[in-house]
Amino acid sequence: MLLKRLIVCLDVRSGKVTKGVRFAGNVDVGDPVTLAEKYCRDGVDELVFYDITASAEKRPTDIAMVTEAAKRIFVPFTVGGGLRNVADMRAAILAGADKVSLNSLAVLNPAILTEGAKAFGRQCIVLGLDAKRVGASTQFPSGYEVVINGGRTPMGLDAVQWAIKATELGAGEICLNAIDTDGVQQGYELEITRKIADAVSVPLIASGGAGTVAHIISAFQDGHADAALVASMVHSSIFSCHGIKAELAKAGIPVRSGLHNR
């Protein structure tokens, strides 16, 4: 049985980790590299760095931060935000990133998924998919629409149909973020999580809404997710990565146990 993964997301703005609710009301919570090192030693399986203002500011992702993180952490990590082409992806990977996350760019230029997979292998290409509940219809049979630009721009694409197409093009993993539950800490959006997990053959990361360990358990058991992404839970220091994984193990969820030490 494949182990389930716990992933911490670090949204970075102006050099600081920030956290909001439904992509708004952000507050700074600390230095990204320092926090990444803390979570790494506390037993996290993977990390994700999102440079959340890079695209809006029309600049590449913060490569200096990626380089520094690679020196100090020892779990796989993904970088997203400000990746405009294969050259930007290459720069992030050469700086130490194990994977790159493509979201708005992939929707606007789907061929970038194929280009990235050919250049680095599909295992390096993560599709970031932001989905918003709109109700089932002929246009949106899943009941969820793909949105980009931090949830501000609806794209007229059905979330499940886009997930399937993206994996056919080269995405090797999908990080599904449910806009309606993002940062609310009332649980993941299990309906769309399960629909996409069941529709694709690549690993699915559930994102948006974790507030308790029970929510994470539900993402695995009811949402059929392969990994769960958390942010507010651990940024608040109410939960630790080690403590979360211990509770998951007690619930029968197969996870890698133990703290990480060099």
C-alpha cells in the first residue's frame, strides 16, 4: 500500500510566508526558509513554495529563496508562481526544486505541460488546479469550474475535464485547491477531490480547508486523495507535522513515521 503524504504549503509574499482565507485577508506568519526547515525537522513529507505575487508583478519566482531552501531542507519540495516558460522551470529545478507547479499558465497555454514533461519528466510537473463550486450543468458536469489568477478569473472549464486533459498533456500530479474552502479550516471539499482522484491516474493532493486531523483523514478515506496539503493548521502552531502523522497512523492511514534528522 502506498504511503499517504503530508505536505505543508508556504505561500510567499514579499519574502514572508503569508496566510489568508479564500485568497484574501493575508497576514504574514514568518520567514519561508526558517519555517520550511522547522517543518522538515518536524516530519513533513514534502513542502510547497508558492510565490503568490510573482505573476501579478510580472517577475520570475524568487530563485534566491529556492536556492537557500535547497541548502537547508532535505525533503522534496515544489515551487510555483512566476513560472512563465520552460526556462523559468529549469531555473527553479537547477536551484534545487524537485518539482514545479503550473496553474494559470497551464490553463492559458496547455502545451507548457507537454513541454515541461518532455524537458524534465512528468514526475516534475504538478498541475495546480483551483476549482470553484458552480453547480452541475451541461457546461460543468462536475459542478465545479476552473478559476485562475488567485480565484478571480473564471475560465469556463469543467474542473474534472481539465484535470483529465492536463494529465494527458503531461501533468504528473495534481494539487487541487478548492476555492470555497480555502483557509476556512472546516474541511476539504471532498466531492470534487473524490471526482478528480477517481478520474485521473496520477497522484492527487487535496488542498484548501484542513483544520483538524479528522479533515485530513476524510481527505484520504472519503476524498481518495494521495496527499494532503496543510497550511493554517501548522502555521498556527496548534498542530505539528509529527503530531498530525501520529494521529493519522492511529487511524490506520499508512504514513511514514518518525522525525527527520540529518
